[in-house]
Amino acid sequence: MRAALYVRVSTEEQAQEGYSLEAQRQALEDYCVSEGWEVAGIYRDEGYSGTNINRPAYRRMMDEADAWDTLLVLKMDRIHRNSRNFMNMMDELNLRDKKFVSCMESLDTANAMGRFVVDMMQRLAQLESEQIGERTYMGMREKAESLRNTPSSNKTLGFNPPYGYAMEGGMLVPVPEELETVAGMFCDYLGGSTMDGIAHGLNRRGIVTGRGNAWTVYSVRTVLHNPIYAGYMRWDGILIRHHAETAADPDVYNRVQRLIATKVRDPSRRRVDTVPEETS
């Protein structure tokens, strides 16, 4: 068995815990002697945090994985202090058919108990990730529900502004020439133009999307369905009033939504999301 020995300290850890690089190296070499393993390489990172995945010796060790069979550390926190980073590493090791051993925790993925512990860690990491997502969602929803804008303060939820708008100092501001184009799109659609026809017209005039692409049916539909052009930002079904210049008044926007719905063949899919027409 060829073992890659990984040792790491940060300056603070070395002072507080006493796990010097040399002490770790000696313990790992003694372990290899007791197991009859060959030391394939010693990889040392000094002064790097365990949360940093771009440690030079660590990256070099992973790049040289063909030269060893088992990754050996003194403690699991020597290799990673973040459960998600640890599980990502384990996924990479599994793909390469490599083992992982932690001396002090007696964790060895070559045996059933070691694999069980890693499996439990993976489940805990997944739980942690999902809980972070839930807390983030709840925080964003609370912010959306409590966000109040005034004519002099158009706050957002930190989104990328759509075509027709920009962000200046955290405030939503119009891009006049783009907003004029959007106003024409709403007018043309109510006048009988199709989304495809509107896209072709914009492309013939050399007008591009906010990302510099040609217009398509889908990008036109995205614009016509976005309530921001009628004075409202939408997040997860919540409408938030803004006071930046608009391209269409709420009545025009709602008429467009109803007209689009009439062209959906399946009645069960005819969803109409309107905005309040009272803007005072």
C-alpha cells in the first residue's frame, strides 16, 4: 500500500494545539511502519486554513494521485474543516479508487465501519446544505414581504436588472432607449403583432438584447411577462412596488397578459398573472 502523507498547520493552530508539521509527519510515518505501508510522498501546507481548498501541497497531492493508493492524515481536520469540501474530496477519491485514513479517529474507508462513517458525514453535509438553503429562502422571502420602496428609493432584492433597467448605487434606474424599445413591444403585441414578428422586427433594426444577442420568441415572451415594466418586481409570487420609470401602465400590462393567455391551447395552462391597476 502506497500512502500519501498530508500534514498542515496554520500559525494559530500550531501555537494552540501543538500539532506541528514535524509531529504530524513523525506520527504518520510511524503509522505506515506499523501497517507495513510505503510512504509515496509527504505533502506539507504551512500557514493555510483548513477551509481553503487551494492549498498548494494539497492540490499537488491530488494531481499526483496516480502515485499513491491511500491518503493518510493525523486528524480529519488536517485535510478539511468544512464537511462539504471533505465530501467533495471523498467523491474525487472514490472515482480514482483511492482510500482515506485518519489515524486519530481510526477512520479507514477500506473497511465497512469507515465507509459507514463517511456515508453519515455525507448525509450530514447534505442536511447542512439543505438547511442553509432553507434559511436563505426564508430570509429572502421575509425581505421581499417587508421591502417598501418610495419614489426616491427603489430597493431591490439584489437581482440582475432586466433589459431596460440598470443598477446605480443599489437603486433601480431606467435605461431610456431600452425602455422605449420595451414600450414598443407591448404596443405592437396589443396591435396584433406576434412575438415572432416582434423579434424579427427588432433584429432587422439591429436592436440586441441586454446580453448582446438576437431577439427570439422566448426573449420577447420574457419581456412581455415581466411585471417590472409595469411598476412591480416579482419574487416567488410576491409583487413589490417600485417607482422607477416604466414601459407600460398596469392596465396595458394586464391586457397583454390576458391576450397571451387566450393563445394557449390547453385551458388548464392558461394562467394570467396580473398586477394591481391602482398604483397610488
